[in-house]
Amino acid sequence: MKTFLIAFGTWFLTNLIGAFVLKFLGIQISEGLVLVLNVITISFAIFVALSIRRRQLKKRKEEEELNSVAAEEDVSSEPTPPTQDILMFEVAGLSYRSKEAQERAEILMSNESVYLEKEPTNPYDSNAIKVYSSDHVHLGYVPKYLCSELLEKMDDDTVIAYVDYVKSGKYCPFVHLYMYC
């Protein structure tokens, strides 16, 4: 349908331009001349429409070939599973820590190391794991729901986690950590 519309539009414009030029030059138009002009303009319109169609088909074929090559060769579009498990969590209890701890948490940098240390003598939870900065400021705790799982994976009493990001809060910052398991 698109090719037909292009051909018809080309024919119509060519006829208008041809009639205008003939009138401008003062040439009288006879029936034989109209027939010759129509054959020429229709041929031209078909030629234009077919060349446009050929270009469209060629472009579509090239795109399909590129897509098929990309599908065969490029497996990177699928997510690559990490070689290690990554555990992400937010530091719990920071709002109960001292002003010094909250100020220290506020200036933690992305990918900065923090330390997780078992705290079996914690009076509230014997599975507690505290989080402290590299300069030994106690920031808070690993969330309770993760402690038993994390304790199973901890070989040492202390492990390293990393700051994912710090987000300011109304009362204290929110510190998001990640670690490799």
C-alpha cells in the first residue's frame, strides 16, 4: 500500500510539473502528447516506488542479519551470575548509637571497608554481629534476620563488608552495606 501511494504521488506531481512546464513554454497539448506524458510519468513513478521499496527491503535484511549475528555471538545481554554471593543489608540500630557514631556514619564513602564482628556476649541477642568503622567507631548491628545465616558463613570472628551507599535520614543516616559470601 505504501509503495502504491508513493507511486501515485510521484505520478501526480510529475503530471502537474509537466503540464505547468508545457503551458509555460506555450506548447499546445494534444491527446497524443497527453498519452506519451502519462506513459513517461507512470514509468517514472513505478521506477521511484520500486527503488524506494528495494532500499527498504535491503535495510530490513541487513538489520535482520545484524540481529541474528548478535543473537548468536552476544551472550552478554543475559545477566552473568556473580561468581560469589553478594549479601546486601542496612545497618540496624544506628539511631540508638552515639552522636559520634552517627556523624561517622554520615561521612562513610562508597566502597569503604567496615568490619563485622561476632558479639556472643550481647545481652539481647547471642547471635548479634556488630558493625564498626575502620577507626573502630561502633556504628550498629547486622539486622537480626541475617545474623544466624551470616554466622554460619563467618569463619573468623571478624569479616569485612563494604559501604554500598549512605542516605541521609530524619534522625540518623541509613547505611547500606554489601559483602561477598
